[in-house]
Amino acid sequence: MPSTPAPRLSRINLPRMILWLASLVVAVGGYLLMTISNTREAAIYTAGTADYPKLFATQSGSTIGGLLIAVGVLGALLALTSMALTWKPRVATEAEAAPEAELDAAEAELDDEELRATPR
């Protein structure tokens, strides 16, 4: 069993990365659709025309855009939740743990000396 840590690329969770990317793309696409539809709807209102099919289409575009934004945010929250549930703190290697063991031994030795030096 090798004592070296796994390479960085082998620790990347590809499905989670795809979920992050898809959430971002869906939210940005929804924002663009909603903004474009709202602009067209405002143009119809300011023109004062009674073009109901265009008005209904722009209202539908705004609604769908808002729903896409919500789906994108929900996907990002799911990705964040899955990261929080599967997160593991980095395990200290032997080289990092050795100085702590030496410090613990030194502390114990100092405590013993203090106990011996205390008058009774």
C-alpha cells in the first residue's frame, strides 16, 4: 500500500463538477431569457399596441426564464449539499504528525519536571 497521497486529479468528482457547470449554465440562460422577454414585453406596453400573441409569448418567456433561474439555483444548492455531506478533512501525513508527537512528549516531560519541582 503506497504512502503517497492520491494525485489531485483523481480526487475530483466529475459528476459534481458537471452539476455545478449545468446549474450555472441553466441559471445564466434563464436570466438571459427573462431579461430579453421583459425587454420585449416593455416594448409592447410602451408601443400601446394590442398584439396579444406577442404579449403572451413574452410573458411566457419571462415565466420560463424565472423558472430556469430557480432550477439553476436549486442545482447549485444540491451540489453544495453533496459536497458538505461527503467532505472529509485532509488527513495529516506521517511527516506532519511527527512534530506534534514530539511536542506532546516534550510537554509531558515539562509537566513531570514541574510536579517534581513543586514543594510539598
